[in-house]
Amino acid sequence: MTTTQDASSDVRKRWIRYGLIGLAVIAFLVWRQVQIDQTGTYDDMVGQQAPDFSLPDYRTGELVQLSDLRGKVVLLDFWATWCGPCKRQMRDIRFIAGQFADSDVVVLTINTDDANARRPGLLRQYVHANHLQSIPILLGDDAVQLRYNVNRIPRMILIDRDGQIVRVYRGLTHRNTLRRAIRLTMR
């Protein structure tokens, strides 16, 4: 009889151990998400001045200079037409741009497709298919991508009113995370 009780006690202890390990994993994942929501993905660029650039607007050809936007909160979104996650992220970018349209927040998307003869046609199709007519699209180049360490896309960089990088996001980032970060930066 004691062997049955011992075996039952061992099984119970094992399940308790598994439960505690599971709770620790869940607590870590929740803590990690809170950290990402508050600070973005860890990146060496956070806390540095955003490198200035001057890029042409896809529609008008006019140059957009980042330093001209000083005094505003700026969200940069690096993306490409061939990138599946970028397409999903663009829905949230469109939402964010609409949500902050009447404020001192500027959303700039920077296309990272190769600069070749096919780029204008690809962009035209992409803009039409994804309803991006109201979002500024800048034609990125290798130099800007290097300055902003763009080695994976989507990559979003949030810049405060003083031109300092406050958050960096790699990969898909939910609109609520972006909205909270922008609101905190606007304070």
C-alpha cells in the first residue's frame, strides 16, 4: 500500500513541478511582451540622434528631409513590396497614420525595393492593392538602410520631437503597441 501512495505522491509532485515551470514560462512571456510594449525591441540605436536623410517621395518626387520634421514625433517604417509580413504590417501603419492624422505625428514609409526600372510599376500596383494612397512613401536607398541598420523588414523606428530614437521594432508589431508607444512619446 505504501508503494501505491509513494507512486501517487511522486505523480502529484511531478505535476506540481510541471505546473510551476509552466507558470514561470507564462510569467516570462508576459514580462517580455510588457518590455517590448514599453521599450521596443532592444537596439543599440535607442537613445541616439536619428541619422538625417533626404529621400524622394514616390508620388511627387519632392525630397523629404528628416531634419525638417524636428518638433514632431516621427514613425519610420522600412518595408518592401515582396515582403509578406510588411503587407500585414502596412494595415496597422495605415491605421496609425489615420489615428494620428490631426496631430504632430508623421508616419513615413520607406520602400527598400531595389532601385531599378521595375520599382515604379511594383509600387503603383502595391499602393493600389493595399489602399496606401494617403500614406507618404519614400524611395529608400542603401545608404539610409545602412545608417538605420535595416537588415530585416519590417523595421520601425520611433523618433521623438528632439530627433532622438526612442524605440525600434523588428518584425510585425501590433497597432496597439505602436499606438501606446507614440502616445508615450508625444508627452
